[in-house]
Amino acid sequence: MLTGLSIRNVVLIEALDLAFPGGLGVLTGETGAGKSILLDSLGLILGDRADSGLVRTGTDQASVTATFEFAVRPEGVAALLEEAEIAWEAGEPLLIRRRLKADGGSRAWINDQPVGVALLRDLARFLVELHGQHDDRGLVNARGHRLLLDRYARAESAAVQSAWEIWRKAEIALAQARAHLAAAVAEQDLITAHLAELDSLAPKPGEEEDLALQRSGMQKGERLSGDLAALDQVWSGPDSPLDALRSAARRLDRIAGEHPLLTEALEALDRAIIEAGEAEDKLAAAAEALAHDPALLDRIETRLFDLRAAARKHGCTVDELPARREALQTALDAIEGGEARIAGLARQAMDAGLDYRAKAETLSVQRAEAARRLDKAVAAELAPLRLDAARFHTAVVRLPEDRWGPQGVDGVEFLISTNPGSDFAPLGKIASGGELSRFILALKVALAEEGGAATVIFDEIDRGVGGAVASAIGERLARLAQGGQLLAVTHSPQVAARGGAHFLIAKSSEGTVTRTAVTMLDKGERKEEIARMLSGAEVTDEARAQADRLLEQA
């Protein structure tokens, strides 16, 4: 519930710090005192649009801070904060702050962590339910009626949601399989042709690199073959240098003993013959290694070109051709077995749809029965609120199939008829401000056990009524506030007397400066304020006596 509200520089409020207890709190004051400023300030906390006109004249910014405390953490609040990665420990208060600049800029924080205003709007429905003359959320918004009815019916809608999700997934899987099969069938001839080409080519992993190496070696031998042939002629021809060396060595051998230098020369010549012989052997080995078969080179080049052409055709590398061939085979197999798979998926989707329909029908029956009970409960509350000519109806209508969803197959909306014989219409369309608030009060009383926002605020629900009707409104507000928190902005002394806490909103002027202040009244001050509400500008003893009676009755 809302336990604290601090306001700085909002219109006529310079500085205000309020603490709100649980139960029923009433806010009273003369017209124009500034009650709307409090609601506008709270609206900033709930994510309303930032209006620079709210910034107090002469200041550059305004701020509002609200503190919420809970005996048990609301699951909706915890989920939203967790999704936004905002830490919030059990038992810790929730602190929301909004700052508004005079130039229109706005920032927000939750527990001192900056957040977007959209998150405040998402949290608002769990924190504060505001009903006023221009109610555009809460019970008037038809989007929440189905959930309220389900709570009232104690309906287990989670089973319907689970069945819906299973059905949707089955339908999506079936649609995707059909689309894939249709696309594959359209390309079946092309897939078969490509597969036949790759089967004929039979590419192997690493084959491109191996062929490229062989081709490179043969091309090198082709380039060197002329030089090697010329060298062979040098070594093997009639002018072979090796034969000349050997002939010289034989001649030198006959005279080497004649002089030591000749012996040394012979030894050097022998070494040259050995080196020349080794060179001859190396050249022969090189010629053999670089020898190439022109026909083999042609076959290698043809194979290499074919592989690379296939790779370009399929948009992949040569080494990826085997995997591409497997993918084509898989696609072809899928076509051949696709109809059987689709038949299986269709059965699953049909079974899931039947299961969803069965669970949704059960939920529809629960809703229809609960709608009848709710209509009776609201009707019992209308007469005491001077709405005895009005009728309330909970419409549960079957939606077209394209609007079915995780909440079932029904649309739910609360309708009213304010005059005998008039047609039913949505709450906000035909009720005046006062009637609307009283209708909402009647509905809130009927739905009291189903919970809702942590704090409920009624803004001038008693407008245009008095006497017994105002007393009935006050009694119902007090009943609703039991075990929770309800704040009521009121002009009715009967309603004000029911409050557990009473706040007076007053405006004062000092020269050209006007300020709004809010004071929590003690017992004596409270009696005096209720007496003022009864008698007007001049408080009489009779009004004070009547105020005492109202307080005693409350």
C-alpha cells in the first residue's frame, strides 16, 4: 500500500510530506483547495504524461516521491522489476521518484535506479487503482474485465493458456513443414539433377589440394624439361666434360710419380671427377622426378576444373561439395518422406486444438455461471446507491476464432443500463461522473474478495448525492478498506465520518504567494471539519452536534 508521498514544487504545493495508514483515509477541503494537485502528483508516479505546467511558478523543477510497502510482495510487481533488472528484496519498501523540469523534461527512478516512464505505467495497475470523474483505467477499461471475472469465478485459466501455447506451437510446426515441403517439391527436379551431377563427380575431402600439388609439380617439370635435355647432352654427348676429366686423369696418372706437384694435381683431378659424377647422378634423379605424362596432366587439370566449376555452381568451396551433396540427399529424402511427417504434425495440431477447445469450453461455462452471480451481487448494491433504476450485466460473448487466445474463446465486458428500457452499453459510455463512480463502487464491493491494486482511490464518488446515499457510500468504502487501503476525496460529511484517517487540504495566501497544505486532523479538528462540511462557511453548534453523531455512528 501507499505509505508515504513527498511532493516538492508542484503547482501550489511548495513542500509536502504525507504518511498514509491502512484502512479508509478521507481527504476533504473546500473546492479549489488543491485536491486535484495531489492526484496529479500521484499520477506522475503512475506514469502519467509529464506536464511542465505542474512545476511551481518560479522554480525550475518539481519532484514527487512515493513509498509503497507490502506484507506480501505482489507477484506482478516482482516480475516487472525482475525483468527490468531492478533489485527488490522481500520486506523492502518500493520507492518511486519522478522529477519534472520546467522545460518539460522528465526522469524517473525506482529504488534509486533510473527507469523509463513505461515501466511506471506497467507497475501502476498493481499499485494504485484510481476512480474519478474521468476514469480511463481500472474497472472502466474493458481489457481487464475478463481477468476480474476469472478471479471472481475462481477459474483455472492457466490450463487454457498452456493448451493454447501447445496448440500454437503445433500449428506453427505444421505450417513450417508444409512451407518447406512446398518449396522442396518446387525444386525437386533441380535437386535431383544437382544430386546426379555430384554423384557422378564424387568429390572427396582434400582432393582439390592434392590435385593442385600434382598439377604444380608436373607444370614445373614441363617448364624445366628443355634445360634438363640440354644438360643431358652436355654430360652425355661427345664433348662430355666428365669423359674429358677422366681422359686427363689417365694421362696424368702415368707421369704423376715424376714430381710431387703432379701427384697433388692428380688427387685434385680425382676429386673433380667424383664431384662431376655426383652432379651427373643428381641431374638424372631430377630429370626422373620432374618427368611428366602430358595425358595425366590433362586429366588432373580437367578434374580440378570440374571440381571448381561445381563449387562455384553450388556457392561453396570444393571441400564443401561432399557436405552439399549430403544436404541435397537430405532434401530429397525429406520430400519423399515429407507427406508422412506432415500427416503426423497435422494429427498433433488437431489433437492440440481439440484439447484447447475442451479446456476453453470448460472455462466459458465457469465464466457464464460466475457472470450470473456477479450480476446479482452488483444488483444488490445498486439501490442503496440511488441507482435502483439501473441494471448491470456481465456480457460473456464467443469471439471469432481468429481472436481466440491464451485467455480462451470469450470476450468479457461489464455493461450498464441506467434507465428502464434502455439498452446496455459500456460503463464509461452512458454513465455520468457520479453514476460511474457509484457503479464502480458497487462492482468493487461485489468483487471485494478478488483483490486488485494495493491502494484504491475514489475521487469525489459522492458528487451530487447526500443523506442516506452518502451514508451508504461511506459504509461501503469502509467495508472495502478493511484489510487494505482506500483513499477517498470527498465533499460528503457522511463519507468523511467513516474515515480512519482524515486529511484536510487547504489553500492559503501570503501577499502574492499562494500555497496548498495538507494536514492530518486529530479528533477535535476532525469534528470541526465535518461540522464545516455540514453547515458551510459558519460552523454552528448544531452542525458540531451532528458531526458528533456521524462520528459515533461510523
